[in-house]
Amino acid sequence: MSDKPKILILDDEEDLLATYKDLLTNLPSKPEIYTTTNGARAVAMLDAEQFSLLITDLHMPEIDGFQVLAIVRRRFPELKILAISSVLEEQYRARAYSLGVDMCWQKPGTENEIKMFFDCIESLLEERPSEGFRGIQNKSLVDLIQLECICRNSTTLKVISGGIEGKIYILDGEIIDAEFGNLTGDIAFKKLISLKKGSFEYLPAVTERERKIFSSTDGLLLDAAQTIDETTAEDKSEVPDASETGDRTALVKPVIAMSKIDGVDFILIGELKSPQPSDSWGVDDSKNLHKWISNTVQLWRSFGDKFLCGELKDIFLYGHHCKVVLKTKENKLLCAGFKATVNNETIPNLMKDVIALWV
């Protein structure tokens, strides 16, 4: 008996079936490919043999894909299902997920889309681990969002994990907002992206949603990957018992704790005249930024000495793309960057939280 996974493809276009069969045979797992153009025949084949994955078109004559899904999910609850369609409108996507499919795809056209499509199929054929999201159990939520953005989709992604719900709003392949409890924007997105497992549901796109996330999708996902790596590193490190330390929060790196404050875009801490910073978060070129901060602080301190203005305490710089606050304490430096969307009046209060963690 062969140990190779078996894939059944259901589509009314015979030419497409032949193409899929030729391409999918070359997947790393070397699956056995079976095809049919008829929904009733597909159900009969699933009855006769044990398959690892069903790939079905949603729009077919006679018995369409939705009818097949309703039958298959009831009779073969453990079977993994990938639904495809030439035109995947949001109501069809939502209906397919409500019927229990593991993944829903618009038929790929570009080389990049085809590669992502095959990667998705390969992941569905792998053994299901304990973590991940329904449909791509060995992938993170970052991968799931990336699929939507690459395909330039517009949708609302509802994420559910351990009774916690949140939403990520995607419009034309760009992340425009997120919500998590009372949080919205970047901070809500970071909270959601840190979830390690759960399930998701596609809802219709909300085109009139006010945009609160202005960072590029690539930048958001890179930042998310960094946050996940940092969280994983913290989880894996040996942490003393709280009874021994008195306070577990004191063990978290200050810049990581500061990054959790709503609206914070980047953090850098260091010492005056030092060639490089002590630590940073969210900064691409921390060494040059630290040099600029050090020079700026020394320049304004010299102005204060010359005009007898007293000790320099804070520098507030508000621009169109970012808002920056420089804080000094003797030879210590703190630079906190805030999102452009943060209200100017709230920044002093946010800085109090940042400074408390710095001190």
C-alpha cells in the first residue's frame, strides 16, 4: 500500500484538470493525483478510497462545488479541503468557509500566485501540528495575511483564539486597520499577529472603514516577524520564578516593554558620546540614529548654556510621517518615535509611560 498522499481534484474544465495533475505530481510529497469533472463521481471516489485532500471548483453545472462541500464535510469530517474559483467574490468565500473548507483560493494566474498556491497545497498535506491556524496549520497568521495581500484581495479577516476575537481589515491587498478589544490600528494588529494558534473566518470587505494603519504591508509583516521572533526568544529563555524575582515584568527588556505602548513606532536608548546605542527596537540603522541624537542633544545643550536657558530636558519633533521625542538624563539618552496618526496632545502622557520603563 502506498504511503503517498492522495489528492482528488474536481473541476468541470478537463484541460485545467490535466494541467493541475501534471504540476501537482511534482510536489515534494509526490502525491497521487485523481481527477473528475462530476460532483457525484467525486463523492463516490471519496467513498471508495481514502484521500488526503480534495481540491474543488466552486462553480460547476449540475452539482456545484457548494453542494459537494455540504455533502463531503458531513460525510468526511477529517478530509482537508481546498476550494478554488475563477472569480472569488467575498460572499462566495465566506460561504465556502462556513461550510468548513480549510483554504479558499482564486485560481492562480501569475508565477508568484502559482508558487504560493502549491506551497499552500503542500502545507495542507503535511501532518497537522498543535499550533497554527485552520487551513495552514504549520503557518503563522503572518503567512495567512501575506496570501491575501499578494493576491490583492479586499476582505475582513476575523481571528478567533481561545475565546478572543479580533479583526484585520484588508483593502486591495493593503492592511488599513485592525481591532482587538478596545484597541485599533497598529497596536491591535501587533496583538493579533502574536497569536500562535486559532481559527479564522472571512467576512465581506468594509470599504468605508477609516484607515488607521499607514505603514506598508511589507513593513508591517517584517515588524510582525520581528515581534514574533522576540516573543519566541523570551518564551524559550529560562525565566526565574516570580516568587524569586518579586516581579516578572522586570525581566522583560525595556525596549520590548516600551514597544507595547500604544502608538510607539520605534525606541532607541544609549549614552551621550557613545559610538553606538545600548539597545533599540524598530530601528533600521540604529548606529547612525544614535549619532544624530547625540549630536542634536549636545548642540541644544550648548545653546542652553550660551543663552542661560537652563538644563535641556526634552525635544519634541513633529513631522508628517513620524513624531519623535528626545529625552535626556545626565549622559543618558532616550529616543521614542510615535506613529504619525498619534494625536500631539496625547504624546506627553505616552512619554510618561515610556520614561517609567526607561528609568
